[in-house]
Amino acid sequence: MAYDVEICTARAIASEAIVTTDVRGVPLPEGFCFLVSRYDGTIVQPAFEFFADSHLTVGPTPKLACSKNTTAAIAADLTDFHHFLDARKKRVSDVDEDLLRSYADTLTDLDSVVTLDKLAAATIHRRWSTVAKLVAFCVRRGYLRKPPALLSKQTKRGTVQVLDVGVSLPGLNDADELITALHPETVVGILDELGPNPVTALNGLVELAYASTAQRLMAELCYHAGMRRAEVCDLKAQTVLETRTEGRNPLTAVAIPVVGKGNKKRSVPVPVWLLESLRDYAIGARQRLIDRRQRHQKLKDHGVLFVLDVKNSKHAGKPITPQTFDRHFALAKDRLLKRISKERDQARYESAQRERITIHALRHTFALYTYMEKRANGDMDAIKYVQSVLGHSLRDTTESIYLRSANAFESETRESIRLHIEGQPFMRTSVEA
């Protein structure tokens, strides 16, 4: 029988959500993902045991050992693998080296549902890594009839056993690993495709515009605060409403609390003009959608800042998910490239086509320009500031990736981060407490 799996997510700690492995009788924490069969709703094993073993803390009340978005991404990877097994009428217990190599081959043929292009090399490596960890778990538990070999590997956390199967995956060369900043014109173009500019310049003064879309404001947070896509989607309305900006220079920044990967909290500086635009959205467009949701469905306010603005009352007011944000951004990218293609600047069009225009690229752009700007202003340890704002646990992560990228990028351009308002750029300045 085929698995025909779908993803289930624990919405809250409840007595009916019971772990069925070694921690029997313990309720699942909110955000925990697992796979179930569409046929009868039963939990799909051993994927569930793998989730519980690798993504729950040990204790009387287990918690997620990583962020909700990480577990969701892993669940999506394992869903794809189980669909692969279904197509070949295989079970997890049938997995061997030949089947794994076959799966690796299919990854290079798959198309992204967002870009409609072939999967990026980084995505392929992530999916393979997820499946390799599942299979290694199954080997250790003795669940496979023809188990592949395991190899001991030294990591910063000690010795771990990893799958020892040679597969052909697209290479992650220096060009793939090097983080690049988007061209300023590309940033302005993609933001404009997502919605009206939230601010205008009048007589040299920055003023709020009348309205902007949720998608535009979400992208502004990625670009001007370096927030991750998931962090933006999880941002609470109350966080914005409680942040004081009265009397502050709109070009300064005020730090707000953000929950990042692994449920780690950090403070992220957000420009005052953007915070005021977010507040206007929260008390205006968002509140109207929440009121509509409550009138039609009698549901409580979930508290998430960015919500769907659609005609269907069933979906209006629901939180915007990272996947929905991805789709809106991909459509905006297509519109931008189509618009540029109609212009006579062929070199600009070819350059835009080569750029990795993604939501995460806005975060990269923020990081590289911020590093360059801080260093230009005399900060001898600019990478430390970037590490703090981005939420990297290890300095090595920021230093080895972003610093190397900044040095390469700086050789091509000396422009500072700028916000373009009706063709007039202005500089970002200091952070206020």
C-alpha cells in the first residue's frame, strides 16, 4: 500500500496529541510536524520516530529543538521522499543504496513549484541531507532489510554517524556559495512590483504614504532589517504597536524583539519610517481584515501582523505563510523581468536575469551593505554587528560567508545602502535605544 502522506502540525499542546515512541503519553509541542496517511489518518512510521528523536528535547514536557519553520521544511522534504517511494511501490524498509541513488537522480530533474525552474543546487543538497539523516536513523534502529553503510564523522558537536552512499549531486562551487547583493535598481524594481512605496519625499522631508501592501512591507523588513522570511511571517502586530517612535527622526532605527531559528530571541534595528508604516498597516488594513474574519468565522485574533487580503471570507485575515510570501515574490520577479525586457537596455536585462532575485537575497543585500557601511564609518569589528543583527550563533558563519562575499562584492561597487524614494535616495543612520 502506498504511503500517500500529508503533513500534520500540532497547533497547541493537547492531550489528544500523543507521542507514540519512547516518550509515550507526552503531549506534542505546538509546531511539531509529522506525516500521516491520507488513507486512514495513521501516523507514518518511522518518519515520526525520526522527528521525535531529532527535533524534540528530552524531558517531561518536550519542546521543539529547532524552529517551527525548520520542522516544516524537513517535513516537506520527507513528504517528497515518501511520494518517491509511492511511485516505485516501495516502503521505507526497502530503502537500499540503489534506491537512494535513484532518488538523488530524480532531484536534478524536479522543478521548483515557486520558480518553475530546476531546483537550485542548495535545495537539492538540503533535501538529500534530510533523507540521508532519516535513512541513517533507520539503519541505527535496524529498520532496513539491506541497510547502507554508515561512516563516523567528526563535527563540532562530537562524533556522528552519517550515511556512506556515493551519489551524484550538482556541485556547490564558490559561485554558488558566494552571497551577492542585489543591484540597487533591482531592489527598487522588485519592491515596486510588490506594492506602493510606504513613504514619500516632500520638500526634503520623509512622509508616510497613504497605504502599502503587506507584501511590500514584508520585503522592506527583509531589506532594511535583515530579517528572514519566516521571521517576518511570524512577527506579531503587538510588537509593532508597542514600539515607541514618537518624536524620533524617521531615518534612525529602533530595535524590536524577533524570534529566529531555534526559537532564539534577538533585537533587530528597524527604521522608524518603516515601523510607522507597519503601525499604520496594523491599525488599518490588517484590523479591517481581522474584523471581517471575526464576523464571518467567529475566530479570535491570532496576533500575526501580516494577513491575507483576499475576497474569499474563508481565507481573508489568515496569517501570510512563508510559502504564500514566496509565491507573491516570484510573481513580482516575473513582472519585473518582463518590464525590463521591454526596455532597450539589453545589458541591464541580461544582468537582471543572472541575479538571484529571492526574498533571502534581500537579507543578503542588507548584510553586505551594512558591513561595508559600518566598516567605512570606522567600525573595526563590523562583522560582529552584522552577526548580531542576522542572528547567527557562530561568528564563523558570518565571517566565512558574509565577509568573503562582502570583500568580493566591494571590489565591484562602492555604493552604500540607500532607500530610493521617488528617485531621491537617502542614507540610513543610527540606531536609537
